[in-house]
Amino acid sequence: MMSRSQNQIFRLKDIALIVLIFAIGIGFSVYVVNFPQDKIVERFMSYEKIIRSILQHLSIVVISSMLAIATSVPLGLILTRPKYKKFAKTVLGVVNIGQTIPSLAIVALFVGLLGIGTRTAILALWIYSLLPILNNTLVGILSVEPSIIEAAKGMGMLPKRILFKIEIPLAMPIIIAGIRTAVTINIGTAIFAAFVGGGGLGDLIISGNNVNRWQILVLGASLPALMALLSDIIFGAIERKTTI
């Protein structure tokens, strides 16, 4: 019988950290808007601008991450099947190219293909976040003990049922870890969306740099960092839950 602590997704430590992250983010935003450094900051900053930038940033991260999950997980499952295992190294090598190229260079490359805008940033981040999820999906499925698979076959289970009832559940913590890494990377990399007209919190960094005002610059840099910490805590809790 599972204990009460095992049924809970978030530990008290996680809840305390989440509350602290929200307190820091909201507190610093209120400070910048209500106690601006000077008239320039007062003219540039407002709650509406901060909320709009956060929502734009989140939408870019969520859409690109969902696309990466929808692409990498099924592809990883296919590449673990006996018929397609021989292609796994080749596919990983191709996907790995997206990680070896600097993120800003990928964004710039897509600008040349698709022009400026949010779509360009989303597609660039999708490419950049494929590898962690794909790699962890492969590792997770292939790390399932062969004896467990053989026992399932001995019980008459079909390959499809073995995949969905045994392999995926056992590999889920490792798959979640890959998603956790990809989302955390995406939150930081999404700053570059502002350089191609995609919006997001990078707009605050660009504005703060252009007018040489530390309040705007630090706010634009700190909010993505807080979002990345929050994402890491949430996915860490999910990862622990799937391990139980």
C-alpha cells in the first residue's frame, strides 16, 4: 500500500521552492513597475508588457516542446523495434546536428528560410530540442531488462501489448527526464525569438540593452531563469512520480 507521501506529486520542499520562485518573479516585476529607475523605465515598463512578454515566451516554449515530444517519442519507439534498430545511430547523428549548431545560428538560418516572426522561432526551437527527448526515449526503451520482455512473451503477450504495457511504463522516468531537459533548454533559448520578431522575454533584454537600463535588462534575464527553475521542479516531480 502506497504511503501518503508517495501519492503526492510535489514534496513540501518543491512547494516551498515554487512559492519562492513566484514571489521573486512577482516581487521584482512589481518593484520595476512601481519603483522605476527613471522616466525611461517608467515609459517602457508596465504590467501589461510584462504579462504579454511572459505569455509570448510560454507559447513559444510550449508549442516547440510539444512538437518535439510529438516527433521524438514516436520516432524513438519506432527505432527501438527490431526491424528499424539499424537506423537508430544514423537518425541520432542527423538529429545531433541541431545540437552542435549554436541556437542563435539555427534561428538565423530559419529566418532565411521562413522570414521573421514567431513561427520561425518555434521551428528553430523544435529542431534544437529533438535530441534530448529522442535519445532518452531510445535509452529508456532499450534499458528494459530482456528477461522481463521474454517473460511477457512467454505469457503470450503480443509485441504491441508488451510495448505499451511494459516497455513504455518502465522507460517513462527516463523519457520524462529527456523532456525535462528539452523544456528547460527551450525556456532559455526562446530568448532569441525576440531577435527575429518572435516576441517573448527577450524583448525586455533588448529594450533594457538599447536604453541602457539595468532594471529592464535584469527583469528580462531573471524571469526566464525563474521559469526554467519552475519547469525543472515540476518535471522533476513528475519524473519521481513515474518511478514509483
